[in-house]
Amino acid sequence: MKTLKFYSLFLIVTLFTSSCIEHEVIPPPVNTVDLNCYFVGYVNGTQVEFTQNVNGYGAQVVNVEDINPSPALSKKTYGTKIKSFYNPQAIRLKFGTLEWDASANSQPTVAMFNDYHSSNSAIPINFSDLGENGVEIEYVDNNGVSWLSRETDLNQDAVFSILSQSSDNTGDYSIFQCDIATCKVWRINPQTSLDEFLEISNAKITSWFKR
């Protein structure tokens, strides 16, 4: 009889304890796009290299929008800038322009964004001031001086290779590599008021555009 009572008490305690146990809820895995950037090239014959997470370098979005009321089309120029928290040297690439009807969509859709970049992959893209109809490069030297490409310079273009197009909870991305055989970047000398240029050659920019 004592054995039966003991077994019944043990069963009650076991059931009560089991009902109080909170089962661990394992959240589903979070999809995260791997965003890396890298620049290597020669500036006036000297190799320059920026690498993600080295000396504070990373990429940031520098998109430019021109929103117009329908039926005029709105425009978006995509940009990325590889810069450091610690060093003034940087490289910025702008590429445009994607046109869309802002009355239908406040932003280009993911399909528009992906198609725009993939359709411009593996073909020479001309240089264009402000990146309005092609590519613009800005190089910032180690004194913090900005040098800009010009569309009037001949025999220079850029070729994009789309590495991937992915999305996560922070946005939609087109990850690319851009190869530039040679281009000039310019500034006006503040003392002489004359144009000066640097030549960038054998340059490779790996970064990303965000929708």
C-alpha cells in the first residue's frame, strides 16, 4: 500500500514539474547578405589598396534621387563610397540613371533594381559627370583633397560584373566588381586656378549598391 501511495505521489510531482518546464524556442535563422568592399589600383603609378575592416575601411550608400510628379519620370543614381574612420583616402563610384514612375512605386521595385544592374553587366559603361548617364569616380587623396572624373576624357570606361543580388531585413543589394583600365580624376589647384589630374589605372572596385 505504501508503495502504491509513493508511486502516485511521484507521478503527480513528475507531471507537475513537467508542466512547469518552459521549452526553448529556437528562432529561425536570419538571412544576412554578406557585404564586403575592396579597392585596388594604381594612382599615378603608386598602388593604393582599401580593404574591408582594415584601417577602418568600409562601404556606405551614396544614392541620389530626383523625384518628379507623374507623368515625368523620377531618377535614381546609385553610389557606393569606400572610406575609413581613420584615413582621409577614399574612393567613390556613382552609376546612373534608373528611371521609374514614382506615382506607381515610391522606389524602384526589386525587379527594376536587379534588372537595371544585371542588364548593365559585362558591357563597357561610359563616364558621365555626376554619374547621370554612366560612371563617375571620385578619389580622395591622403590630404583629403577630392579629385573627380570627367566625361570629356576619351578612351575610358568601366565594366561591371554582378557577383550576386540578394536581400535581407536591412534591404536589397546588388554586389558587384567594377574594372577600370584607366581614368583621369581632376581638381582645380587653389593657388594657380589651373586644372590638375591624377591617373588611376588597373583599378578594381568590389562593393555594393543598395536599392
